[in-house]
Amino acid sequence: MLAATAGASAAELPLSAALAAAAVLAAGVALGSRLRWQASLRRTLFFLLLASLVAACASLLPPGARDAAGPGLLVAGRILALVGLLEFVQFLLLDLVLVAWLRRSPPPRILRDFATLALALTAFFLLLRGTLGVNLASLLATSAMISVVLGLALQDTLGSFFAGLALQMEAPLAIDDWVRVGESDGRVSQVGWRTVRIVSLDGDEMTFPNSLVTRSPLTNYSRPTPAHRAFLDVHVAYRHPPGEVLAALTDAMRGVPGVLEAPPAQALVWEFGESAVLYRVRYWLDDYRRINDLRGEIAARVWYRLNRDGIEHGFPARVLRREPPCAPAEEASRRTAAALRCVDIFEALSDDERLALAARLRPQLFGAGETVIRQGDRGDSLFLVTRGRVEVRVASAGQETVVSTLGPGSFFGEMSLLTGDPRTATVVVLEGAEVVAVGREDFRHIAAANPRVLEEMTRIVTARRSRLAESIRESEEAAAARAREHGDLLERVRAFFGV
């Protein structure tokens, strides 16, 4: 009796009406695919199309077969119609209201499918009981054994399924994010029930099971912002001062299209290698697709800039020296003697005396911002500037004043050399500088052999100390004048406000 009633219900829809509905829905599915309608709307039309086809099949069955298959066709039709209705509700609430109207992010597709599946299964069991009279208790008891067998057979698939749910809930990646899964980089093109697909920089699609994604280290280059820092290693010969190399590398990265201005690019001394110094150039970009293109562009600009500045690239090398061991020292002595000849304080020295003094000296390199001497420290040496610039600063009345800037051919620290007095000023390097320190012991035997040197040095030093004292006095007088002016202005303001 129940089977006959269900079969009659399934056949209530005339064949012509079922076929007409199926034709209209098929046209809607085709049009929606062509016009790229929302996925939920297209799925609504698809499931309703399947429901109408089931109704048409039920109408085509002969009466005897219709009575036997009617209940099953009724349940199938209702399930398909329910799924279509659920997809339409999702289209209205999520796609139209949440996304289009409220401008919110849509929930993950896998969660929407999971909700639809859960509701469809619930309706399926209710229809089994209400329409077919199936005892759900015995069915669930029997299905428990089947579930154990299927669970063991499909444990990898189920593991990927639940891993996909975890990925959707935690959302460590999204469509179009640039990520690194294990050792593979690429753009996320799909996050499904079982797998994640990413497209590499070479245009190849790679598929990873969700379970593997959750177990592997995952780096998202698109979060927290699209800005990503990349780097390039450059090897430079040891004979080039780091200040010059860093300035050239930093300048080479300016104006490269695609390199962000903020955070700024920078160059660092990274490592001292066997044959060269390793410098690391670091820069920021916001389009990960261009990471290799920008690396090539920056590498080319670095090569041209270093080539123009005469900075030699480092490479593994073995040098065989055929000169006597003292040849480098002799060359350094000649360069130092030439520097001494340009300094007025040593004009009284003969060429032999300069060479003798230069043989005892060694050039010292300082980077920008380094302090050569500090005011108040004790010392017994004089410094010659042979390359670069330094700044002389004097602290007085609680503030530091720049009194002069010295370049090649200048010297400082003479009073410490002559009398052992504490340093009277602080000297800071403005740009990469080379200085030669002349110590008390280095100069002792020269002064003993040629007293004229001390007389000449004393004359020059006296003049310099006078200029330095005048600068300090002017600075103190200016500070006192500012204090008086402040006091006068304060009194006028107080008088104006009557306080």
C-alpha cells in the first residue's frame, strides 16, 4: 500500500511538464556557465535539473515498474530538489547579502559544501524512515561495520578530507596567495576537499594532498602584507674598503622598477670568505611573480656600478708572489712618504728622514661614522689624513660644536704627540677615510736628529691652537648671548601677561 502511494506521488508530475522543466533548467545551466553566474546559482539550476529528470524518468516507467521504483525515485527527487533549494538559499544569503551587499569575505566553499551535505544526509535518513519505513536503528548498526571497513580502506582520503576542513577553518592560505609548501613555491589556484593546487613560477601546476600540506612547513609570502624581502649575494675583493662597496651597492638599487622605496633597500657586510668579502643586498618587492626578474635586474645594475667604480668582483684565486717579502712594505712606505711630503708640519724633514719615518708607519682605514679620537682621552700620537674627510668636534658648555672639517693632507692630535696632553677634540669620520698614525716612539729619533722639525711643528701648532681657542670662545659667547636673549624675552613675556 505504501509503495503504491509513493509510486503514484512520483508519477503525479506529467511527462510533458517534467520534460519542459528539464529543458528550461538545462538552458539555464548552459547560459549560467557561459555568462559565469555565481557558482551557487548554477548549482541550484543543476540539481533542480536532475530532480526534473528523475520525475521524467518516473513518468516513463510502466505501471508495474513504477510501483516498485516509485519510492526510491521519490526519495531521490526530493533529495535533489532539497540540495537545489539549499544552494539557492546560500546564493541569496551569502553571495547576494553577505558579499555583494555587506562587502564581507565569503565563507570557504568547502564549508558551504559540508553544510549542504550534512543537511542532505539528514533529509535522506528522515525520508528513508517516513517514506520507505526503514528502521534507522538497524540501518545505523549495520552501517557501523561498513563504516569501519571503509574507514580503514579510505584513511588517506579521509585524512585529506579532515585536513582540508582544518585548512579552511584556520585559513593559512587562500586563492591567489603566493606560498611555499615544503620545498615548492607557487600561487594557490585551488583549495579543495582533498587537495591543494599551486601554480609554480614556471607555470607548472602542482597538486598536494591536504594532509601533506598540514604536515609540511608552510610559508605564505602574501601575508601579513604582500611586501616580501629578497636578497642578492655579491662577492667583492678584499682590497676595497667596505664603505665604498656599501655605498655603491645601495646606490645601484635606487630607481629599479618594482623595488619598494619603503622599507628601503640596504647592503650589509655579510661574511669574510676565503677569497672575497660577501656582501648581501636586501630589497623589498610587493609582486612575488617578479622575484626572479628583479633579482636579474639588480644583479645587472650591481655589475655595471661596480665596474664603473673600479671595484673588483671577488672570485676564487691563488696568488703566487715572486717579489721579496719586503716589497709590499716598501711600497706602503713610499705611499706614506708621499703623504708626509704634502703635510706642512713635516716640511722641515728631508726625503731620507721622511722615508725613515714612513717605514715605521702603517695606514689605517676607518668607515663613515667611526670615531678616530675622543676628547679627553689620553694619547701620544698624531694622525695624518691621506684619504677621505673627518670632522673635528669640541664639547663645551654641555653641547658639541663642529669646529672644522679636514681632508687629505691635514693632521690632528699634534699636542698629544708633542706633550702627551689629553685629546682636545673628538674626530669623527664623515666618509671612508685612510689615516696614518705617527706615534711618539716613531718620531723620537727624527726629532733628536733634526731640532728644526720641533721648531716648525711648534709654530704651526701654536697657530692652530689659537684658532681652536677662538672657535671655542666664539661658541661660548654665542651660548651666553642666547641665554641672555632668552632671559630678556622671558621677562618681557611675564610682564605682558602680568605674572
